[in-house]
Amino acid sequence: MKKLATLLICLLLLPSASLAKGPDPIAVYVNGRELYTEEAAPVIRHDRTFLPLRAVTEELGYTVAWNGDKKEVTLTKGDASVVMTIGKKSYRLGDKTASMDVAPYLENDRTFIPARYLGEATGLPVKWMPKERVVTVGSYPQKDAPAGERVYVKD
């Protein structure tokens, strides 16, 4: 009887063990292409989605410079520049100062910034889709649908 009860308990616990996995990883799409960031995956902290700065901005054509003494990261593209400091909520956008509600942080020698402020700093649309766990950055090429045909796009 004890063996049967033990077996029954084990069988009941087995499905819950498979459901105990963590949340799905966050996917990032930059200008319509999926960005694979093995060494620095996006994370959710303080109810904000943080993106690995270098991986995303280099894909957008920005040059990234790191000043370890000041803990500053500088993004440049043409005449545009953005300077953010680890642990500080304010940043420089050209010659203007702007602020964020959460600060960038460093983890494993990687800078993470809130997705929303990446969009504000670069002027690109950034969208977070929580159900799908997807962040989109930039614009996406669209194909024209044949005349008279409806196309449905799900966010």
C-alpha cells in the first residue's frame, strides 16, 4: 500500500515539475531582423524591459564608445550623439539633457538600457509586446498586398 501511495504522489508531482520552468526568453527584432544576443539577453527589471546596448545600437549603425573611468557609454551616428552614464537617470542627447525613470546598469561587462529610452535617444519606434515577449526596434519593410486583398497584422 505504501508503494502505491508513493507512486501515486510521484505521478501527481511529475506534471508540476515540467510547468516550473522560467519565462520564455525575450526576442528582439531590429529593423525587421531578429537579433541574437547569446552573451547578453534582454531582461525585465523594475517592470522595465532592458536591452543590451551595444548589440542593438551597432545593428542600427551606431558607433559605441565606452569610458570605464566615468562609466559612460557614447553612441554616435553621423552628427547625432547620445551619452548615458551607468547608474544615472539623466543622459545627454546632443547638447540637450533628458531623463529616464530608471538608470542603465552594467552586468557581465555589458550595458543594459531601458528599451523605451533607446527609442527616445535614437528617435526610432520601440515597442514591447508582453504576451509574445518581443521587443521591436526601428522600421520594418512592408510588402504591398495584391489589389482587393485584406492583410491582417497582429501586434
